[in-house]
Amino acid sequence: MKELFPNILFTIGDNGTVFLLQQETFKALTNAGLHQSSAKIAVLGPYGLLGEMMVKFLLEKGYNVMGVGTNKIGLETVSKKYGIPTPRWIG
């Protein structure tokens, strides 16, 4: 964001947080050498705003995604919506 708006100081709302999280996650996956064809990425809390946006982003990038968390209904909803496995979280 600083590159896009170098002379502006502002707080980050949810949209900015999602953008930064997606970019930093993709950078970390790339730097780690994790390839879409072989990496399985677990998203913690895939039923929340940030979690769901990350599921969508990672699927669009071709990663094998699964969701884990404590909200059984949320996990079932995400599983149906995105077709990802959501094994039960022990907690």
C-alpha cells in the first residue's frame, strides 16, 4: 500500500487487511517454494471474513485448500460453498 500511496497516512480497514494478507501469504508461499500442485494449505477459521477471502484467493491461485476451525456450522457452509474439505477441529 505504501508503494501505491507513498504520501498518505491512513488506517487499514477490512479490505486493506484482506489485500495485504493475500499479498503477504502469496509472497511467503512463493519464497518457501510451495507449488500449487503439491501444497495443501490449511486456512484457520475459513468462515470468517478474512478466512473466507483467503480460501477464495488460494483456490483462484490453484492451491489445494482445506479449512479448520471450531465452528462446525461455519465449516460445513464453507465446505459446501467452495468444495473444500473441512475436517473437525479438536477443541
